[in-house]
Amino acid sequence: MAKAIKTVSTVVSKVEDLGNDTKRFTLVDQDDWELPPFRPGAHIDVHLGQGLVRTYSLCNDPYDDRRYVIAVKREREGRGGSNFLHDLVEVGQPISVSLPRGGIALDQEGTNVFLAGGIGVTPFISAIRHLERRGRSNYVLHWTSRGRPVLTDMIAPAIEAGRIRLYDTTAQAKPVIAAIVGEFAGSGLAACCGPAAMLKAFEDAVSAWPEERKHIEMFTPPKVIARSDVPPYELYLSASQKLATVTPDVGLLGTLDALGVEVPVSCGGGICGACRTRWTEGPPIHRDRVLSIAERQNELIVCVGDCAGQRLVLDL
């Protein structure tokens, strides 16, 4: 039985130092074929070797199907992914990436209100380029940064058209998120990607909105990862026919690792979706921030997941 394709082999065709500790990487097929399609605001897992996997939003137009473009800000005190990309990745280097997933379900008629902090603008750049190419102007981006923002060259026409509001927080106050989204309480889509405080303000402002009208992108996992707090349960992997007991001290992800099962893990905090896995028997406990209610009916983010019953069956 043929195995499903999970990664795509690419080659780094361009590395640009944009300043402000940010680099832009362009990945292409090694034979210049089209790459698997993606939706506006989608992201990919970048496999950096030795088990290091990191998730980044694509910031080019989905119509541009021969490139994947990501922008990476160096996090000197981070978990190593951005430092690896900044220090060790060069033009011509092969890199495997996952198939693109996720994306923003844009409102076709109402206003799409984007709120970004710093490098959190990347998924919205993809969405804006998508809308602009289709001749649509039903969006506004509020973008805060400390000092000069990078990546403005990718959305220069939108800036000139006045559809992007820039806030240099070294010289002016941050925008009031509740006031911004409050203007669109009755219709449209609101989406936010940025630091934790910004996301908290956004979540509070749209707490009463229907789920389909709000979108949150997180690029930093919670500082405190939820640990297993449930009694031991049986774990059965239906594809590989492996059986084990998950105990609170090892947890689900640790048990999968002990069984020798390869599950791509990136954030380790339930925000990127890299380790989403199909489940067939449970019920599972969901602690992630990425799956929709519908997706949870048959998928589980295993890096933070657990089981509420005595037996969990995963399609692994």
C-alpha cells in the first residue's frame, strides 16, 4: 500500500536579510515544478534536521505556485528554529517541508479586519496579496511594530492605497483593539496574529462573535504546557498495531515517542497543528488552539492531547 506524501523536497533559492533581525527565505521545487497549493494565510512545517521542525506562515500569494516564501525573525532566546535558519541555511540547500495546511477563510463580501504585531503580519500578507490580485479591497490591516516594519515591499500598493495602518510603538500608542473590531461587530471577519497581550485583547474583544467570523494565529506556544492530569489509559495505534499504556508522568506524546512512532511536532503547545492525528476511538481530550469543532470530531493534536476514557485509538 502506497504511503501518503507528508513532506515536499524543496531547495532554498533566495535568502534576503531584511534587517531588524528578520530574513526572508524562498523555497522552490528542485526541478522547478509547481508546488502543492495553499490557501491565503496557510503555513508549512519546515524540517531543519535532527528532529527540529518549525512552523511558519507562507507570505506569498497562493496564485504564485512555484514558490513558498517565509519570513523568520530571529528569536535569540527561542527554541532554536529561527537561529538555525538565520545561521545555517543558505542558497542551494535542500529543505523538506510539510504540505501546506490551514489558512484564513476570508469573508468574500464583508470587511476582513486584520490585526498584526511585528512578524505576525506574514499570514495577512498572503491574504492581502490574494485579495489584491482578485481586485478586492474589502480589508484593512492594523499593523504594529517597534520601529521600521519589514516586509512592506510585499504589500506596497495596499499601503499606498491607505488600506494598511502602521503603528510604530516606539513613537506612538498602540491601537485599541476593542475599538477597531467594534466597528465590525455585525458583519465581516476579524483575524489577529501577534504577541500574547495582543491576542488576549483580541480574544476579549471578539468573545461574543461567532466562531466562523474570527481567526487567531499564535506563533508562541503557552509558557506552561498542560501536563497529563488523567488516569492511565490504553493507547492503540491501529495502522501499526502497537499497544501501550499512557501514564501521567510520560503523557501521550512521550508514549508515542517510546513506541518509535514518528509524529512531526513543532510548537509542542497545541498551536501549530503539525502533529494533528486522526482518532477513531476515545473520547479524546482536546487542549489545542488550532482545531475547529468539526475537526475535533476525528482529529487530535497529540502534543497536548489526552483521553477522557479508558482507551484511545489513533490512526498511526
